[in-house]
Amino acid sequence: LPNKIGMNLFANLKEKKKLFFKRQNIVYLLLIFIIFFFDRITKLNIVNNYNETSYFFNDYINLNLVWNTGVGFGLLSSTSNFIYNIITGFIGLIILILLYFTITSNSKEKIIFSIIIGGASGNFYDRIFFSAVPDFIDLHYKNFHWFTFNVADIFITLGLIALIIYSSPEKKDDKN
């Protein structure tokens, strides 16, 4: 029985691999890589050029490098390596689950999931190789500052907003 289950699992994975590399999915993988590399370029530029200084644009936005060990907007920041590694592993698992959803979804969902994955993979990369994520966009009004964030966070947020709108009950009624 375990051998039969293993063979079925292997056959199922082989089938999913074929689905993953279908021509239409290559476009979505390309979108993921474009977002990932755009995020990497912006972060490298900031880390290499603005490491020690803040850059003032106007009364609403600054560039100010902050190393974030938490998740989005600095939530769940911890000095514990154990907690950091658990969160990083969980983020990696979510990215894999979203990849699965991407290859098994319709075109609109594929775009939405690709946008989220592109941003999430940029931050995941930083967590693995730098043990923190460089956040640098500082939005503010007078003395009120929003959480510092980066380009990957923008794509994750836009993707999540699109997913909420697309999945809303009103949209589901429109689909039927």
C-alpha cells in the first residue's frame, strides 16, 4: 500500500510539473521574475547608495533604510533566531502554496497570485541571504509616519487587495 501511494504521488507530481511548464504559465513565471528583479534592483540601489543617510524627497516621502526582521510593516519582529526561522519557513511554505494555486487557477487569479509571489519572493530572498529585509520607503505627513516598506511590499499589498476584490461576494455573483 505505501508503494502504491508513493507511485500515485509521483505520477501526480509529474502531472503538475507538466502543468507548471505549460506555455501560458511561462508568462506568469516571467511576471514573477520581473517583479522579483525590480525589487532586487531597488533594494541593491538603496543599500549601496543610501545605507547611512536618509534622502528627503518632499513633505510626504523620504528614503530611509531600515532592516526589518519581522513580516510586512515590521510586524512580528523578534531577536530570536528560532522565531525568525519559523516565520521564514512559514513564508516559504506560503509561497509554494501560492505557486500551486497559480498553476491551477484561471488567468485573472494567475496574475494576482503572480504579483503576490513576485513581491513575497523578493522579501523571502532577503530573509534567507541577509537575515532581514531592507525597507526604505518612508511615507509621512508632518510627524505621522506610516510603516517603512519596500517595492516588494507594494506588490504584495496590491496583489492582496486585488485578491480581496476578485474574491468578494459581489464579484462572485457577477461571475455566475
